[in-house]
Amino acid sequence: MRLLFSILGWVFGALFLVSAVVQYNDPDPWVWILIYSIAALVSFGFAIGRMHYLVPLSFGVIALLGFVYIFPEKFEGFEIGTGDIKNIEEGREAFGLLIISVIMFVYALRTRFLRASKV
């Protein structure tokens, strides 16, 4: 089970790094590069077992609040050309934060209960 969660941390760390790299053409790239880079660092910390559960828990809560704040009033999907570009961009950014928050909550729960159960 430890190996599975370690692999999960490495995979999501790599995916978050790729997500950070592809933000270069975003209207506000540095914000999203920073967010995805932090998510990658937390993922790598989780993968090597050097992460206190409060770190991913805190980042997960912040990402979830960001999701609620950024989510567009009128969600029009993710595909460009099917609606207002601003709504589509906000929807993509919001769901990126939702993915981060879910993964961070998994890390936090695993780290918190791993210490209690030693499994």
C-alpha cells in the first residue's frame, strides 16, 4: 500500500509539473505556475514520506476555496469555441484547483492515518 501511494505522489508530482510548464501562454501565467509548482512539491514530499499532514490539508483547503471563488457563474464547458472564452478559462482554472484539492486531501488523509495505523 505504501508503494501505491508513493507512486501516486510521484505521478501527480510529474503531472503538476507538466501543468506548471504549459501555463506559459496563460493570461496570468505566474500565478498558475506557482500554484502547480507548489502542488508538485507537496506531491514529491508526500511520495518520499517527508510531509506533515497539515501541509497538504492546508493547501487543499486553499485550493478548494479558490475553486469556489473562481468557478464561473455560467459554466460553458472546457472546449474553446463553444462559449465565452472568459467562462471557459475560469472553468478550466477552477477545475484545476478542484483536482489539486482532491489530491491534497488524499495526501492529508493518508499521511494523518498512516501514523496512527502504521500500514
